Amino acid sequence: MKFLISSATAFCVLLATPAVWAQPQPGDYSPVKYEVVEELDRSAAMRDGVELMLDIFRPKDEGRFPAILQQTPYNKSGGAARAKRFAARGYVVINADSRGRFRSGGDWDPFSPLHKTDGYDLVEWVSKQPWCTGNVGTYGLSYMGWTQWWTATQSPPALKAIVPEVAPPDHFLNCPYQNGIFVCWMMDWAGSMSGRLPHAAWPGPYGGFAVNREQAYRQTPYIDFDKSRKYLPTDWWRKWITQNTSAGEYWRGIAYQTPEDYARVTVPSLAITGWFDANFPGTPMNYLGMKQHGGTPAARQPRMVIGPWEHIINTQREAAGVDFGPQAIIDWDGYVCRWFDFHLKGIDNGVLNDPPIHLFVMGRNQWRTATEWPLPEPQFTKYYLHSGGRANSSTGDGTLSPEPPGAEEPDHYTYDPDNPTPSAGFTNGHIDGPRDISASAARPDVRGAAHISHERRSRQRLSAHAVPGGPSRLASSVRRRAAISTTALSDWRPAERTRT
């Protein structure tokens, strides 16, 4: 199959402008003060009678304390260390196994709408315990970011603040579907999560499902992966494949990013992500959604932190061989504790005076603050693809220029699904950081256009950072408009314009 790509493709480039440079600082927050008592495998009944299992970590002293809840499908015991750190500072922390996972009752479906009502019921159950003041917050990473937003859209009265960390957006914007295209690594995740306990079919990441992924994708229809890839019996996998539009009933039930959903969120949010987080789109989307549609004035004042990290945030100053310096690591749990000190304990610690946004600027390797998103000061410049018909590979004649193209020959490449372009920079589906992607760019079925006039280069932040004679590093995504035609028969009929 041959594709013709129009040379009138536009790129948007941000021009660097002055900023307020400041690292996120937690300031004063509750000190370690208490011994911690553990209550393991407590149960809480949901509205349908299903019991979820909880581990509770609380100060040993008598009295009532505010509570922090985490609802996880990855085993409640995995969050014990963090829970103890907060309990020692005067919080009761509750880690709950999600419905159908580990020791909790019920049937497991990652995207059942019952997770929304379970979140509500857990918050209200916690608030009524004798050790709780009635004020409840939530925290948690990745899937646990989802559970927080799902819970918040139910408006439980006792919920006062949330901290969604690397939370994905709705399911057709990132995973399992990236703007409508199925994300292959989610098949590995589905296999490893197909039962009550972690399921391993082979040795290796994601229960070994990532090891021979490429070979399997070429041999088996996706809908049959549950059989050919040794998933445990499940009925939700086929819903993922057959209900492949966002209008499907299955996905509508768990969506949380509509204006109506945001309007039901009445509490303030503090969110964090990394520039190389595979679930990056969720955090800025939710920041804007809450600013525009949040259900209360407090909800319409969200906070956002974006650092130079992958999906596992704030653990390393280096990514893919690039050292971002010691300032890349911040006291994030201190930041979270100070947030909860204000919203759950009522301590007047100045949180409301903090800048709403902190961003790490790569290259300069410094933090900056902002009051708006998208940043108000950048100027957008359209760049157009040009070539003499030989833009293929990094050694081709492709260029980027602000001048629109004239009468230029189209570029051709042969699309062979049995020889796909490797996704350099990704391990097990997650972005590894600013990896060198020059090997992929050398292929003849990759259209390269990386030649830009020197006088403009120092003012730009581009999707691929190119060093003359050195590596081309993955930095971020770009916005692109493209016209594509094919000489082969196709049943692909785009219903709407898609941002890529």
C-alpha cells in the first residue's frame, strides 16, 4: 500500500518568553508526631452488599483525625509505606482493594461504573468512623487517579480535596484508545489484570504479555487475544474491542470529563504529571475542565505540577540518559501534606497563595510558575513541510519553513503493516524519556523534516530535540494537519477531524 502525504502540513512551534522561575516548595507542613497503628483486612459494605477490604493506618493516640483514601486494583498492601508516613503526621489513611480485586468482593471490571458509586460509599463510610473528623481526601497514582475523579463526580459530602497523580483522561483520549486508536500496551495490561490476582502467562513485564507482543499482534485478531494470549476468563475484554467508539454504553458509564461531570466535582484538586508520562494528557485536560466547569469556586481553582518525569513521577533526576539536575526532584509528599493540612485540618498555611501551576522547563532545567494554561505568552508559528519529493528518512531533503509550500512534488512511502516502524523511546508502552529516535528516522518509510534555519533554532521548543551530528531526542508531541491519500481500497472513513 502506498501513501501520498501532502507537503502542506503545518506544525505549531512555541517561542520561549520570560517566565517566573521558582521550584515547587511545600513550606511548613505537619511534622511526624504519632506512632502508627495498623488495622488490616477491615471490610466496608457497598450499597449493593458487596464488601470491599481495607487496610487502615492511623495515629495511635485517641481522638479523631482527617482521613485520606486510596482505592486501588494493585493490592492495598502496596501503599503501606506512604500511608504510614501520612499517619505519623496526623492522618488516618485507608487503602482499599478495588471491587473484584485481591480480597475485595464482587466482580472485577476495570471500567465498571460501580467504581464510581464504590468511591462515594467508601468516602462516606470512612467519614462516619469514630476515628475520623468527617473530612476525607484522596490520593493515588495512575489508575488510582481515575478512581479519584470517578469518586469526585459523585459529590460525596465528606470529600474535601483530591490529589490525582498521573491520572489518565477518558478512555478514548489516551488509553485504552489514543484519540480513537487502540493502544497496544493496554492489551498487555488487560492480560495481567484479567483475574482477581496478578496474572502472569510468561516471565517478564506485565505478566510476560509484553515480551512477545509484536509477534502476537501480527497473528491474532485483537478480539481473540483473551483466548490466544492466555487471559483469565473475562467478559469485559470483548467490550473493549467491540464498543470501539466513545459513544458506546460501556464507555459512557465510566466517563468523567464531560462538562456535566466536572460540574459535579465540588472539591479542589492538586494534580501532578510528567512530560514523559504516558498518561500525560489527563492532567492538563482536567486542569482546564475544572477551571471552566468546576461545581464550586474552590473546584474552579485547581493546581497542577508538571515535571521532567516518566509515569513513575519524582523518583529520578535522569531519564533516558539525560540528567535534569538535582532540582528535578521535589518534596512531593510534603507538598501533598501541606495541601491536606489546609483542606482537611483547616490549618491556615498559605496554600491558597501558591501559584496554581509549576512547570519544569527542560533544557534550561528550571522550574517556572504560571497562572494560566495554556501559557498565555507563547506565540504560535505555523511551520510547513517542504521537500523535493525525497523527504524519506533523516537523510532526505525535507525541511521546515514558515513559508507555505508552492508547487512541490508529493512524497511517497510504502506502508507495510508486517514491517512497522519501531516505536523507539517506549518500553512496555510507557515513554522512557528523551530517547534517541534517530534509528527510526533513518528508515525509508519515515518522512523526515528536521532542517530549520539556525537563527530560529535557539528560540524554539520542538517535539524532537536535534543536536547537529548527535542524537534526535523525543521531547513531546506536536500538532499537525495532514492530507493523506491511498492507492489501495480502504474502509476507513473519518467521521470527524482528529488532532494528532
